[in-house]
Amino acid sequence: MPKIPFFSHHPDVEIDPVCKMEVEIKKPPGGTHEHEGATYYFCAPGCRVAFSKEPEKYLDPSYEGSM
Ligand SMILES: [Zn+2]
């Protein structure tokens, strides 16, 4: 089995859609939010609240991240 470099995308992290930070899915500091059947993970409660208010804004491919 080839070893996966530690700096590659880790399967246990997801990208916070608001600030584009990596978030550990086992203990997301900002909790999670479900939207249209998908679960999103957040680095902080502020990101989760922002996303829950305007998910379409943060899921738009033209959105580049903030904060
Ligand atoms: Zn965030």
C-alpha cells in the first residue's frame, strides 16, 4: 500500500464553506449544519450562523471566502 503524504487532503477534514479553512469532522469547533441533504462543518459558531442564514451565497462557485 502506498503511503499517503501527511500534507495531502485528509479524509477526516472538510472545508468550512464560509472561510475555506479545514475543519476536523470528528470535532468541528463551530459545529455542523445540514443543507439540502449535505452536512457542512465549521471552524467557529460565527461561520455556522453566517452559513445558515445565506447558504446559497457560500455555496456559489464564485464565492472566494471571507474572514
Ligand atoms: Zn470558518
